[in-house]
Amino acid sequence: MVIRPLLPDLLAALPLPTLAVDRAERIVAMNAAAKALVGDAALDRHFINVLRQPTVVDAVEQCQRDDKPRDAHYLSSDGTTDTTFRVFVRRVAGTDYVLLSFQDITQVTKASQMRRDFVANVSHELRTPLTSLMGFIETLRGPARDDAAARDRFLGIMTGEAERMNRLVGDLLSLSRVESDERVRPTERVDLRNVLQSTLRNLNPLAVEADVTLVPRIGADPLPLSGDADQLLQVFTNLIENAIKYGGTGKSVEIDVETTLRDPSLRGPALHVTVTDHGAGIDPLHIPRLTERFYRADNHRSRALGGTGLGLAIVKHILNRHRGRLKITSALGQGSQFTVILPLDAA
């Protein structure tokens, strides 16, 4: 039989925040992790005055009545961070004590919410072009059946909507592949200068069509690092293509490369590649969320230009795999700068 003097030592051996409540519903023991959670002053107080959350209170009271294990959720906040715990409530057999163990499930809860949000966002993104396609198909089958001009116009719009869905599916597949590889460090040797040159060659026709001048300042020396050439090509294609689209007709997009012996964010030698446009700029309010999936600073304009809202999310995950960083600076009316920071081989 467990007696009260032994409870503190027993609870101290448990890794989770754990406290004991007696028949009088007072907290009689708790380990250091529980003290950090509910405070030292909780000892010898009525548990309701300490925990104050109905689901936990009910679980403890029911366990005391019928000795059956219960669980509940407990929400905690330190003023800046919200934490969700799953509380396991169980009586110690042959004693008057009920133990409450707190398991931190914040990340699990966030992941579940992210999955729900992701499904909702994908459904929303696909519903709009699908609704448009269904409407035009119905029109072509009915009132516009014999109207050649309307048919050509509608087919052009339908093609655009189908291409939009195809881009979205392509970006979703790309994001899935990038996330699956995110924890696997690339090992192949890459000359980033070659990657940048390939990106500029591929995007030059788009720049010419948009009347945008690409100004590369990447030097003539090799830029060696460990990386995945295809993924890095995807990173700079995304950033430079965005700069072309949003930078404005008749303006320039600069691509600058700089090396540093010690970057504060990487704590070592680093390579900075900065893509600068001179467009309308981004409200600083939006900058912290730009790499979120489906987040758009200008929703209408992004859709009109064919954006899926996934490009910068893909960039973020690729850079995470390469132990890199993405720095965004912008001001309304003054253009934007997207700086990729990658670890540079010391040699």
C-alpha cells in the first residue's frame, strides 16, 4: 500500500507532470514538472482551485466515485504560448489517491488542425475552377450550343481554369515530395552559379514577354555547396518568376550573390542570393505569413497571375532541407527583396 510520505519520491521518478489528489480533493504531492505547470503554491490546496477546468474536474470526481480511469484535456498558457495537455486520471489501487498525469499534445493538436485547414484550403482552391468549368459546360450544351463566338471565348476561359487546376495539383505533389525529403540532408556537390545560370536561361522568355530586364550579378567564380540541384533550381525559379510577375512592366529584377565568412543565422560561412524587384511591394503585416500554404498578400492579383499560394511554402521546405533560411524585406511602393541564405562549404 502506498502511503503519503512516499508519494513525492514516486512522482519524482515520473517524466510527465504528475500530481496526486486525496479523498479530501486536495493536492498532496507533485513532481517538479507539475510544479512548473501549476505552481509551487498548488500543494495542499483544493484541486478545483488550481486546475479550474470543468473537463478535468469532472474526470477527477468521477474517478473518485467509481475508480475507473478517465482522461480529459487541459489548456495552459504562459501569456505568449498556448499548450494543450491530455490529462490521464487514475486511482492508485488500494489507496485514497488519484494521480493526474499531463501529456503535452500541443504539436499533435496543431498537426491535426493543419491537416484540416489543408484539406479545407485545397477544397476551396479546386471548387472555384470546377464550378466555373461546370457552368461553362452547361452553357455550351444549352444557350451557346450554336454560338461560335461564345464557344471560342468560353473554351479559352475553360482552358485557363483547367491549367490553374493542373498547376495546383502539380504544386501539391511537389510540396508532398519536398516535405517527405525535408529531414534528409542533400549530399551531392552543386555549383550554385550553374543553377542560377540555368534558372535565368529558363526564365528569360518570360521576362522578355513581361518587358522585364533581368540583371544578374553572380560573378564568375564557382559557388560550391552540398545540395539538391533540382530543388535549388525550383527555389530560384519560384523567386525570380514571382519578381518578374509582381515587379511591374518595364522594370528590372536584380539577382545578387554575396558570400560571408560567418552568417549569424547559420553560425558559419554562408552564401546570400538576393532577388530584388521594384514593384508595388508588400505590406509588412503580411511578411511573417508569406510562406504559409495558400496564404496570399494580394489574393485577387495572385489568382489572376496564375499563383497557387504554395510556391513560397515549397521554397521554405526546400531551404529547411538544405539548412538554409529565407529572409523577406519589403515596403509598400518600394519593391521587395527575397534573400536565400545557404551554408557555404568552408573550403
